[in-house]
Amino acid sequence: MASSLTTPAASTPGKVASLEDYFSVVGPSEVGEIRALANRLAGRSVKMVNSTAVGGGVAEILNRLVPLLSDVGLSCEWGVITGGNDFFEVTKAFHNALHGAPYDAPSQAFELFLSYSEQNLRHHSFDADFVVIHDPQPVALIKARNSRPPHWVWRCHIDVSNPNPLVWDFLMQFVPRYDAVLVSSPNFTRPLPISQYLFFPCIDPLSQKNQELEADFIRKTLERFSIDPKRPILTQVSRFDRLKDPVGVIQAYKLARKYKDCQLVLAGGGAADDPEGGQVLSEAREAAGDDPDIHILELPPWSALEINALQRASTIVVQKSLREGFGLTVTEALWKKKPVVASAVGGIPLQVIHKLTGVLAHSVEGTAYQIRFLLSNPSIAERLGENGHEHVRENFLITSNLKRYLLLFLTLSGGA
Amino acid sequence: MRVAIAPFEFFAAATLVRITGQRAHTLADLLENIRNCADASVFNHTFQSLQQHHFLTEGFSNDFAQWALASCNEPRLAERLASLDIRHYANLAALRTDLVHALETYLHEVPNAAQRKAFEPFYFCEAVTVAVPTPWQARTLAEFCEGLRHVSIHTVHYHFVAARLREPLTVNDFSFWFEESLGLKDLGDRIDLIDIYTNTLEGVRQHILEEATPWLAA
């Protein structure tokens, strides 16, 4: 088994790397405040470590965050651990187990995990002032901590509130050795002897998925998928996964449709290479029947602009998940000022404050009712969308994330 | 034009949220935790929540009231908790006492509500606030207005809302400076009346600018 720690190019050509690029989104005062905070940390060094340079939400965030930390005057390095397929099979199983799935760990799983961790430890140094380890895969790198403070924090992006005890107990030999744990929601926490801070996930308002689009591009996208731009559009963007309940969305649409004319778009990916995804997609197609107003779109991973266009064209965005992490598709919809009808699960209630920044529902019937309500009350829907946009601007943008890291570093180093 | 002896320095405040581990599943839990939580928690769920939801004028602007309504379906209690106006408190101990009193009274009146399980737990968090100076300073009212137009709503919250817990107590920084440094007590008094509960923080900023405009020639 071969392993090494690599440093990805944090910013590829053409991508945003300067805080000033966000002037138009958050305003010069916010940019100035971030710089004022960063000035207190000028010259300090940060090392971020995760398990993948591309793909997945964490890599997406780091790809923006690392250049921004450098831009505000910190020396920021991004390391990626590597391992063989056997390592990532184990960490994938750990991931599911930490979400509460049953897991009969093979006897060698923990040894394999530790063995790869040792290899990664040998391939890199950790002499930055602040080391941020993302998710469980590199958690054992805390072994490199020595007497010189740097400050070590573990950013846990997943919900560990009800973990499989076998895996959690294994991780507990490492987690308490950190200075702090950063979690996405208060209800994702476990009792720990170290501080836990609230770090919301975030979206980048300048990314392809969230940037402003020309009306013409949106129109053409609808045309391409044969969606009528003149009639209300309900959209759920999610991979075809039972936990996203696409069949439930179709049932809610059919109930709402009895009262209000509308179309439904289910846009997502993940079906081609995922046997269960294919099954869920089939079930959704079967539930849709021959209704020409239900558009089930299986999109490839490079469809950020199309997803952006579909969200922007929507009258209402639905997220009827049965379980959810934080739910960044909700964040994306709120940022686009869309009224959102969403399930009260995972991190969604942090974003959708019922009747203030969107509406929450707990069933197919409730989802259908809220859809009817918003279609019948466009001024309320508009106000929810506006509030949702401000809620995201305040809490869930990459600039807020940057600010939180600066505050954390100041707090850890006694500079707060 | 009046020139202040001491300039007004605009600060920006940023807040990190620490999750304490205390949580309430019932109103009885909430009461117990409010009695025992750190001052930083009381601050976070009352003063700080005004900033976090600064763009809203609806809903209850403290987290306890919002939870009583949204998760416990107790609107009467929610209204009582929301009616505690943070402007009237010189310290968090007094605010905590009144929060406890409101809960005790309600649970005495409606004892069945005490152990009813809430739809979602309440998680107690603490605010860790860092204040940093902005480039904006003012020696005159005109300079003050110019600065106020440019700072963020976090600065407005820091000086107009959170300031009431700093010396001198129960007064916002703007009103204090108007009176002490510019001799404009009437303007300070008028600004202090601006309702932070029925305005967004952006609305507060606009009201201050409107109130100050007639005094610019003074």
C-alpha cells in the first residue's frame, strides 16, 4: 500500500482568490472587517488537511478558503492525505457508521486505518501555527502534535450525534487531543471534553452554481429540458437517493396540483454509478407515470450552471429529505431568493426558520399544503425569499466561513 | 459646527459561537438551564440573536421566545419572554432573573407544559465576541453620519445594542457620545428611543441618520 500527503493547487486559473472579489456581494464594510481581523493574525500559518483535492463539499470549500486565507495575510497550506482503495473503503464504512449505520468492522479495519495514518504522518510536517483536520479520514494525524503549540482543531463535517459506538469509540482516542471541534449544527454534537464551535457549511456566491446568470441562459436551459417558463415550477435538486424522498416530492406535487397548476422538476445525479440510485430513479419515474409536467433530469456532475439556472427559474424550491446533513441545496435556493418548502431535518431548520426564511413541513401532505399556500400567496413567497437571501448572506457564505476561521484562530491563540 | 473633544471610534464586532452542551428538551429543562448557564449564553440568545436575525422584523428576537413558540407551541409564554426588552437591563444577571421569573410564573400557571417534550431541543450556545477598530472615526456629527453610512450592521449592533452592557450601562454608545462629546443630549435621547425590535438593524441605521440630519447645522 502506497501513501503520501500531497498539496493540491488551491486555486486554479480563473477562480476567485481575492477577498475584494466579494465586494459586490457582501459590501466593502464586511470586507474591511475581515481584513481588520486578519491583520491581527498577519504572518501566522495555517495548514488544512483533508482526504480529497477534488469532488465533494469539503474540497469545494477548501478550494476557495485556502486562497482567501492567503489573500488576507496568513500563510495557508492545504494537504491531502492519500491511501489505497482499501483505506478509502474503510473510511467510507466509518463515515456511514458515524451516521449511525450498523457496521461489523472487520478485524483489520482499524489496523489498516492506523497504518495509512502512520504513512501520511511520515510524509509531512505539521509546523503551522494552526492545523485544521477535516473529517474522520485524517483524524489520527493529531499524533504529530508535539509540545510546541500549534493549535489543532478537528472540523467534523458530518452528523455524529448518533454514531455507531464501535467507530466512535475508536475515534475517541484522537478527538480529545485536539483543542476544539468544529461542527455544522448544534444537533450534530457529542459530549466531549473540549470546546465545540458552530461552523456552518457555506456556499460560494461567485461559483458557477451560485453566480448571477443571464436571463437568456435560464430561458435556454428551460427550453432544453422542455420546461414551460410561463407556468409555476417546483424544483428539488438532489441526487436520486431514498433519503431525499423523490417519490414523496412527486406525491406532494400531485396533491398540490389538484388545486394549483404547476410543473415539477427533479434534478440530480448519482444514478449511473450507484445501483441504489438507479433503483430510486426508476421508482421516481414510475411514480411520475406519464405526467408530462414532471421533468426528471439526470444530470452529469459538471452541470453546475444548469442547476443554477433551474433553481433561478423555479417558483418554489422543495427539499423533502427524510434525513439530511446540512442541506446546501437549500442554502443555494435561499441565496437565489427562492421560497423554500423543506423538511425539518438535519441542518435545514438552521436555514429555514419557519414562516420567516421559508416554510418547514413534516409530511407529504404538509409539503403539498405549503406549496399550495406559497403558490397562492406570491407576496409572502417573495418576502420569504428575500429574508432567506439575507440569512444566507449573514451566515452561510464563504466570507462568513473565512471570518469564523479568523475568529477561531484569534480565540485559540488568546488574541480575541 | 461642534467638534468633539474625543473622537467617536467605530468598532466592528464579530462573533464565534461555542456550543456548550447544555440542552433543553422541555420547558422545565429550559428553566433549569437558564438558571445555570453562563452569562455568555444569556447574551448569545438575547442580545446576539438580534444581530444574527438583523434582517427580520417579524418573529421573536430572542431565541428563548422563538423556541417557546416554534418548538413548544406556547405562544403566551413566547410573548412574555419576548417582551423582555434588553434595553432595560444593565447586566445579564438581571435579565436572567426576569427570564427565570417569566418561565416560573408560566409553569406555575400551566404546570402541564413543564414536561411536554419540545419538537426540537434547545441548544445553549455562548457568544465569543472579538471587536476590532474600523478605519472610521468622527469628531463632528457630519463625520459621524459619514462613518455610520459606511460601517456594517455588525458595527451598528456593537455600538447600539451590545453597548448597553458596557460602561456606562444601559445607554448606547452613539447617544452617550452625542451627549458627552458633542453636547447634543436631545439627539442622544431621541436616538435611544429607536425600537430595535420593530426595526431591522439597517432600519436602525437609517433612523439614526434621519434623526441626526436636522442637527447637522448645530
